[in-house]
Amino acid sequence: MPHRDMRDFLAVLEQKGKLHRIRKTVDRLWEPASLAKWMYQALPADRRLGLFFENVAGSAFPLVTGALGASPETYCIALGCEPDELNKIWLAALTKPVAPKLIERGVSQEVVLTGKDADLNRLPIPVWTPGKDVAPYITTMVFTRHADTGVQNIGVYRTQVKDAHTVICNLGNGRQGTMYARSHTERGKPAPIAWVIGAEPVVHLASVANLPPNADEITVAGGLKGAPIEMVKCKTIDMLVPATAEIVIEGEVIPGAMEQEGPFGEFAGFMGPVNPRPVIRITAITHRKGAIFYGYTSQMPPSESTVLQSLSNGPVILKQLRHDLGELTVSDCHIDLTFGGMLAHVVVAMKPMTPGHAKHVGRMTAEISPLKRVTVVDDDIDIRDPVHLDWAMNARYDPARDTIIIPDVFVPQSMDPSVRVRGGVSDLGSKIVIDATQSIDSGDLSLPKWDVMNRALETWKSEGLPEFTIPKRVRYRLDRA
Ligand SMILES: Cc1cc2nc3c(=O)[nH]c(=O)nc-3n(C[C@H](O)[C@H](O)[C@H](O)COP(=O)(O)O)c2cc1C
């Protein structure tokens, strides 16, 4: 079942031993981010957990990071599903979005701070790459609204705190949030913008999905929840925000005002560039009583950013291939969790129907997304199991026959450090499509059949050998043996 709000989710996470409370008073300028770095850099995914900093020096609010995206396990707890159900739930949400519902009053506005009380210094906003980031950064969902259509958009855009009442937001070219903000500022009007912190988990999971223009991520969040997300009107701007959010920061993008933003440690593992970005005046901070501040951990992968972006966008690609492009034999998609997001490696599982079908699907996947590497395998491969995937790469992939290189692709060097820069301009990059589907009959698999293996399993158990769960890889193999 989806969680009612962030608190509900954190309670479930704690009950499952996946949330650790830190009681010591921490310094937001270096401690929370550095501990989060140890968590992501040193622990394997199955041991990672959310970090709950109960006491942050100088702030009345506790700080949480890594809870939603510590690992696929915490992501699925946030979604309220088993790992095997993730893509199915996402596909249903993407094909049957649910519109949000406006309500009169929400707990996200139990406390309303405006004017000089809307002071960002009250919040425990961390420095995420201590010693290297230029300032504390808000890393959460950013809501914008288009001036003409009234459609809202959610994305995560890193936001630098300039002073108590001003921020600079990384609204870069091409982003929907940027286009929505410009629909106001290009007419000389301030653009409404809001940072939503600690909403219902499904809203966070939906916010990083790369959706087509005019699709509001809140409707996909409603689809994930199976019910409308309840929204309230902001206090100082024309915008709707989730009613159960922990904290909402309201603001206005000032027409024409740009300042240098960055450097900030980016998800690819390098310090991101400094560019002129829009300046925003904060108009209000509203929050629940006893509110919890949430910030995503990004920077060196793996990170919360890579987990969230990969797991939310794998099903988006799957939906595009199956529903929009009619490739009904595509059964699964999974984006690499070690780099993450839309610039990484995606593995597509399918049943090719004709020679060249897998290459065609691979090419399309590369064309419709910024993903750099696409691997296509048969649907008898567990695409989340690196051992099985590697077996397919050796058993079914012939590099000379099955590799397609797509040249001359624009990739921002700041996001993909493998692309060279000449004279201050990014070189064009390239993509690779690997067809690791079986194209020749290699004969029978060298495993006994199920009946023999099942009899052996009885002996295994009666002899007290170590217990195990049969891996999906082994099931798939025995099904074909
Ligand atoms: C922690 C985190 C930080 C991010 N920071 C940025 C950012 O600063 N700028 C950006 O363009 N995308 C950033 N992203 C990725 C976008 O939020 C994501 O691609 C989103 O779908 C963009 O929405 P849009 O296509 O509606 O603009 C970030 C994602 C995460 C999880």
C-alpha cells in the first residue's frame, strides 16, 4: 500500500531496520553529506539505509537523506511494492495517470512564514560536497507552472542558497521547468516556483521521470498511488503543492535576473560547471508542525540521485517502447544503478520476431532517450542479474556482428565527463547498441531438466545442505533445459 505521507514511510522504513537515527548534533556544512558518502561509497546496496539526523546545529528541523533512494529495496518500500512488481506498477501509472485533487486545507501549511520570517537559515540545508560546493544546496522537487496552459511541472533542479531570502536555481536550457518559468519571465512577469520537501513518497519517485511536454508528474504520482494526490493552493504564489508535504518553499523567479550558480558536485562523479542561472526571491516558507527536512544525496555515484533516476526512468522507456512505439515483445527495461539516470546503460529484454528486430529496438531506444549504452537481450535473461547478463554477452553477442555505434550525439560534458571539450565547446559524443539476443541456434543448454534437479533438491534438503532461494537466472535456465 502507498504511504499517506513521508512520516508514514519513514516509520515503515525504521520498522524494517532501513532507517538509522543519528542523535549527535551535526554540522550541516559537512557532517550529514560526508556520512551519506560513506553510506553510498562503502556499503553494498542491500546494507544501505536512510539517515535521520535528529539534531542539526542551528536548526529546529531534523534532516533526512537517502531514505527513498538508498537502494532498490528502499525505493520499493517507498512505492509499497515488491521489487518484481515495480515496472508493472509504473506501467499502469504511466498509462492511467490520475489527476490531483484540490483541497481547502493541508498540514503542509500548518505554519506559514512570510516576509523576513521566510528565512532559509531556519532550515538545515546541507553543503553536499563539503569543501567543494560553493554553498548549501536545496536538493528536492521543484514545482513550476506554465503561464498559458496552467499545467504544472515537477523536476529536481539543484538550488544554491544565496542568502536568507534568495536562491539561484539550476534551470538549464531544455528543461521543462525552465520553459515553464520563461513563459512568465519573458513577458516581464515573475514566475511562480516552489520547492516541495518531504511529500508522499510517490510524488518524489514520479518527479524524476522524464515525461513528454505538458505531462504533469503529479498525475503519474496519482497513478502510482492509485488515488488522487491531494493538493493545496500556495500562500503567496499561484501554484498547487501536495497537502501533506513536510515543508514548502514558495518563490518567484525574478525576470531578467541571472547570477553564477555552482560549482556543485554532480551525479556523474565530478564537480559540475558554473553557469548563469535564474535568481529567485523567496516569498514564503510553509511547513507541518514538527516538520522533517529532506535532501537527496547526489554527487559521486552510486547515490540517491542515481537510484531514483534509474528506477523511475526504466519503466518510462519500457512504456515508450511498448505503448508509444508498439514494440509489444519488449518485456522489461532496467537502467544501470552504478552511474544512473538517463545518461547511463539500459538493458532491454525482448523476444525478437525477425532478424534485425533486436537491433531495431536497440536503435530506437538510443534515439528516444539520452541513454549512452543500450544492450538488448532475450526475455529469458534476468536483466537485473549481472552474472546472467554477462553470460548472455559471452554466449550470444559477437562484437563484430552485433555492435552498432551511433555517432554525432550531443552530450553535455558536464554530465558525461568522457566527452572532450575543445575551445570551451563540448565535442559531440556517441552511443553504442549491443544486440546480445541469440541469433543462431546454439543447441541444448548443458543443465539437467527440472525433474532431475527437483529430485536432487529433495536430497539436498534431507542432507541438511545450506538453504537457498532459487535465483531467477537458474529458473530461466531450467525452464529452457
Ligand atoms: C538529486 C537530483 C538532482 C538533480 N539535479 C538536476 C539539475 O540541477 N538540473 C537538471 O536539469 N536536472 C537535474 N536532475 C534531473 C531532473 O530532475 C530529471 O531529469 C527530471 O525528470 C527533469 O524534469 P523535466 O524534464 O520536467 O525538466 C536531478 C535529479 C536528482 C534526483
